[in-house]
Amino acid sequence: MTQCTVQLGDRAYPIEIAAGLLGQTACFDVLADRPRLLLTDQNLARLHLPRLQATLSLPDDSCLIIPPGELQKSWDQAERLFDALLARRFARDGVLLTLGGGVIGDLGGFVAALYQRGIDFLQIPTTLLAQVDSSVGGKTAVNHPRGKNMIGAFHQPIAVVADLDTLKTLPPRELRAGVAEVIKYGLLGDAAFFAWLETHLDALLALDPAITAQTIAHCCQMKARIVAEDEREAVGGGVRALLNLGHTFGHAIETFTGYTEWLHGEAVATGMVMAADCSARLGWITPDIATRARDLIARAGLPVKPPAGMTVEGFKDLMGHDKKVAKGQLRLVLLRGLGAAVLTADFDPAALDATLAAAVA
Ligand SMILES: NC(=O)c1ccc[n+]([C@@H]2O[C@H](COP(=O)([O-])OP(=O)(O)OC[C@H]3O[C@@H](n4cnc5c(N)ncnc54)[C@H](O)[C@@H]3O)[C@@H](O)[C@H]2O)c1
Ligand SMILES: [Zn+2]
């Protein structure tokens, strides 16, 4: 088992990573005998909830089961969950457990952040994306029709328990979407890891146990370090903002497609191709780095072009709503090298125009 820690003083918490954790009581010791409710979706309820219920002796009426999908990450669904918690008289000493992907983790964390001004929650991520990214770091949110993750809060979990066995039931398309966020870590901050992925991508896609464990541990260590340094994504542009490589373009794609057709990781994949393309047009990276990024993303079976129907103007309008906009200026995470991302508003807008025009052509 790998364990890493997110170092946040008295709010520090462990990330446990291994196969079979849902069957092991030890990694849930932090719950002690506190009251608990679990949030999950219908897919997980069918596939993995029974094992966890047995481990935690969790009765059915302590499990809140909602439909799967990004559309559930909504204010309406959060309100229904507040109702459910209040109806059960769930008190502040309780812990909310979230079993699922980023949707369940973001939504459950958001509810935990607001309910009675904040209760504890514990993340049990079951998608690759959630295990390498969304379950760690305390960003919680719901979507607004005008933009992704627009309503949210920072609220750190008390622990993260990532059982690698859960990935075996993940639909292949969801696995590939998670690989997008894995590639992101290499591109933004670790050239050696990017090169390692070029060698081991096929093993990762085949869920080779050793390669998968190594990948997830490496990504969690990177994320834990970044979060410890810049927990709340300092507005001036702290290191955490770099985790949004590809996301400003990607969020525009997700909003354009109504959060339904494209998976988050797929949109981010195309966004990273566009960020690399823009960086190359600016002369900040050599064209061969942009090509390597595009090739690895394509090899992972991820899209490298935005959906038909998107236009340069449409992109710009949607990107203008992004949280990375400051003082009316669009800021982008771009590359100054392989593994060397920067957040900046200081770029020639003609390069962005050229990237958008080439992408939608
Ligand atoms: N908080 C953060 O820092 C952060 C970071 C990255 C992404 N996110 C958010 O994460 C969300 C995407 O998360 P996701 O990609 O995990 O999607 P998801 O939560 O929608 O899960 C994807 C699908 O896979 C199913 N599923 C989950 N685990 C499964 C398993 N083990 N076996 C079979 N099916 C399973 C789910 O039911 C769902 O249908 C987005 O809303 C994104 O904004 C948040
Ligand atoms: Zn993401």
C-alpha cells in the first residue's frame, strides 16, 4: 500500500492507495464510531457499494443513491441532499462518505462544506480521474448553466481511500478520460513522468497493477505537494492554477456541449492539445513538444479536436466566463517547456486566435 499525506497543518490528511481497500476496515479507522452517511450513484451502488457496506456495517438507509452523470452536479441536487441530511437529523459530528467519481466527490464535498456550516467528509474515489485528481485537494462545486464549477467551496476531506480494484469495472471511455488528467501532470510539471508515460501508456490503459499503482501514487504525490503549497489557488496565480492546464479550453467545450456529450477528461485532453499548440505558436515550446503532447493524447484514445459547430467567437465567449479571468483579462495556463507550465495573461492574442482558428477548422 502507498500512503501519502496532504500537509495542511492540523487539517493534514492521508491518501491511501492500494487494491482491495474497500474490504479493509483499517483504512476507515478515522471514522471511529461517528455517525455516517454515504453518497453514491446507481452504478457504484450496483458494483461496489455492497462490499463497502459489509466492511463498514453500513445499513441501506444510510446510503443516499442518486443517478450518475455530470448533470447531477447541480444546485437542485445539492438541495435535495440537504433535505435528506436534515430529514435524517444528521448532526455535525457525522461524516459524509462519498463513493464514486468526481461528480459524487465534488457534489458530496460541496454538500459537506455547506451543511451546518461544514461537516467532515471522506472521499472514496472510484474513477481514475477521481483517484489522481478530484478527490485530493478540497475543491468542491456544483455547475451553473452559465459555467462549470461556478458555485463551490474549498473543503478538505479527512481522508482519501483509493481502491485500485474499483477501476476494473470502469467503462474504457471513462478510464481514458482519467488518463487525460494523468498526462496533464507530466505536461505541467514533470517531463520525466511524461516520458515514463510515453513508455507505459499501454500498460496503464490495460490496468497493469504495478503501473497503475505507480501512476496513481505519483499523481497524488504531485497534487498533494501543489495543494500544500497553494491550498486555495491564490488569485495572483499560485502554483495550484497550473493544474488547470487545458481546462479553460476544456470548460468551454463542456459548456458548449451542455455537460453531456463530452466527458470532462476528454474536453481537458483537447484543451491540452490547444494549450500546447498555442505555446508552440508563441515560440515558447518547440513544435516537437506540442506534437509529443498531441500524440500521447491521441494514443490514449482521447479527442484532439473540439466538437463540430464550435467557432472562434464561441470559444472566446465561453472562455471569458472562466474563473481564470482576472481584471477582465483572459489568463491561460500555457507551456514554457515540457513539464514547465505557467499561468499568464501576457501572450500575443494573435497566437490564441490562430490556435482557435486551426482547432475549429
Ligand atoms: N475537485 C477537483 O479538484 C476536480 C478535479 C478534476 C475534475 N473534477 C470534476 O470531476 C468530474 C468528473 O469526474 P469523473 O470523470 O470521475 O466522472 P463521474 O463521476 O461522472 O464518473 C464517470 C462515470 O463512471 C461511473 N463510475 C464511477 N466509478 C465507476 C467504477 N469504478 N466502475 C464503473 N463505473 C463507475 C459513474 O457512475 C459515472 O457514470 C467533473 O465534474 C469535474 O469537474 C473535479
Ligand atoms: Zn480536470
